[in-house]
Amino acid sequence: MGVATISPDRVLPTIARSGEAGRMDAILERLHHLYPQLIDLSLGRIERLAARLGHPERALPPVIHVAGTNGKGSTCATLRAIAEAAGWRTHVTVSPHLVALNERFRIAGRLVDDTELADTLAEIERVNAGAPITIFEVLTAVWLLLFSRHPAELAVVEVGLGGRYDATNLLDRPAACAIASISMDHEAFLGDSLAGIAGEKAGIIKPGVPVVTGRQAREVIEVIEAEARAKDATLWLRDRDWWIEPAGDRLAYRDRHGSLDLPLPSLPGAHQIDNTGLAVAALRAALHAGDGLPVLPGRAWEGIARIDWPGRLQRLHGALAARLPPGWELWLDGGHNPGAGLALADTLAGWSDRPLHLLVGMKQSKNAAGFLTPLLAHVRSVWAVAEPDQHLALPVAEIVAASGGIAQPGPTVADALAKLSGEAPASPAARVLVCGSLYLAGEVLKADGSLPR
């Protein structure tokens, strides 16, 4: 890869805080000033920092490393749910966070507290000693230290951007790799073709480490197959090496090692069946590779019915939902690219029992038209929104244009809900779905009072 300008990940709150939270914010503010203007997409900076920290990557529990365009977060949440149902201490790192930075670091079943997070950031700042570093690389060092210092049976690591040159790819021997659905996104950094993006995602594949993938476009599978052959990594492909399908009110899963009767995932949407199968297959691949994981008890699979993953087709019941008329529902989804739009459209096709109103807010640089187009056939109205504190929000006028002029200006979520509520006496009970951006999802969760735990 070449050299690119990359905007820093948003990690600072929009209001001043005190105590340990304020100390953490001050450290992050200083680290922001070390952000390189131009970033060569490589692992050099994180490798140097990890060496200065005493190589915490060499002291981790077994890791499942998860890449993909859409579904990697849901796959991580499913892995966590299964492992915790088994009684395993499980570390999880995901990105981005929706409301608080702590969400990125789950340590043996709990979100890291402000004191431990601030202490870890202070240690990294001291050891880094003013060297150029990106915020995501700093946050990678955070979970490396935390995961290496707390005992656990499993660590689940979500890739940030791409795979091959993502800071998480410092991992040299995970127990298994998983690659969720790949589609077009982040083209400025990963390439402008599906095969090129797949090549970057497949960069997490390691020599001799099993790799699992779900349904993919043929050109994506070809890239993953080639990378797996080059790395002598056993590849588990859906519908060739593992299968999953609905069976009444359960799921039927099978692979070369046997069959499982599984519950339906608690996360709604047909696409979650693929993510569920991906998580199950990745765990079984890691277990059969014999890379240090304990025996998984049968009760573990029932964790699939208790997956917790905020902002992914989540029904809200708080302050924002209370603004709607009785009988109305408020839903939230952070999907934000064309692949997510297609998956969401499949779900909306089954929501024909009542009118649906869409509130869409997106991040700058995202393909708003590509996301919106498959959704428009399923909605009664579309409202373009941008919250005041929404990170890099796409202007409302641009969302309206991307909809072909169909969308109406909100211009905020609260404004759009008020307008819909004003029309309610003449309308039947309906659903409202807020979607288009994980950053918007964070603002909505704060306003609703439905904070991740």
C-alpha cells in the first residue's frame, strides 16, 4: 500500500469531563498531536511500540481474529456470547465505540473502568515518548496490555480497517481467523475493486492458522482461497466445509466434525444467520486445531440466543422512543455502506405489517446513494438527519440529493420524530428506523438513554 491521509478516529467526548475520565481525555488530547499527517499503511509504528512495552502480544490468551466489511462486529458479539455461556473468561476488543471509549475493551466479561483505562493510556504515552503514532495504534496497544495482564480463556479481536496493515495484525499466531461479508467500503484506503479489498481483508490469514469465511462473492472467495493456499492455512468455506440453515425455530449447523442444533440468534435479520455460522465455525476450527482452548460445554451454544450488540437493529425503549405515539416502534441500526444497505433491505422486506419511516444520517465520504437505494422500496417516508455532535456528519442536503430528492430534511432526529408524531393522528401505528452511521447511532443511544453496558 502507499501513503494516505487518514482522519483520526474519534475518541474524545464533546464536553469537558473531570476525575479519571478527564485524565483519560487529557492523555488522548496529547496523543492526538502525535498523529502523522501522512500515514504509510504498515505495521512499523505498532511493532515498535509493542517492543517498547515488552511485547504484550506474546502473552495473550488464544485469539480469534475477525475481519470483514459487514458483520464482523456481530460475529465478535456472537463469539463472546458463546464463550461466556461456556463460563470462559473472555476478552473482546471492537471498534468504533458508540458512546464511551471503554466499550472497546471488555476484560473477562466487564468493560474496563476509567481508572485502569487512564492508567494504561498514561503508560503507553510515557513509553511511546513522543514518537509519531495514530490513535488506533494507541488503542491497539491498550488492549494488548490489558489482555496480557488479565487471565482469560479466549480473546476476540475485531480488525479496525482492512486487515493486512491494520494495527491488530500484529498478531502472528491467532487460534483462528474469521472473515465476515466483504463489500465495497473505505475504497480510498483499501482499493476500488472488490478483489482488491478482499486482498487487504485476507491479509489477516496466518501460516498454518485455520481461516473461516461465510458467503462471499465469487471473486472474493478466489482471493481468500489463494491467500490461504499461499499461507498453508486450512480454509473453511460456507456451503463447502460448513453449513447452517433455519430448522423451524432453531438453526441446523454441520461441518466435517459433526452437527449442532442451535438457537436462533437474538440479533434480528436474516444476515445474522451467516454471522452466527461464522462464529460457530471459527470456534470449532480453533478447538480442532488444538491451540490451547479448553473443552467447550454443550450449553455454550445457547449463548447465541443472548447476544448483546448495541446499535445493530436494536429496538429502543427510552426517551426518544417515548416521543412517538403509542403503538409506534423506534429502531436503530449502524449499517452505513452498500452491502449493509442490501442486508438491511432484506430485513425490511419482512416488515410489511406496518408503515416504515426511515431517518438517515451518514458519515462524510460514505456512498450514501449506494446505501439508500435498496431501502427506498420498503419505506413510507425518508428523513435526512445530522446531529450537532455527530462525527464528520454528511450534510443533510447531500443525503437528500443521494436519495434522488425523496428524503425530507429532518434536519435532526428529534425534529424528524416531532414531525412524524404530528402526523400520527392520521396514520396507523408505524415503525421508525434510524440508520446510516455508527456515529449517528452513538448520538441516538445517548439521547435515548440506552447506553451500552
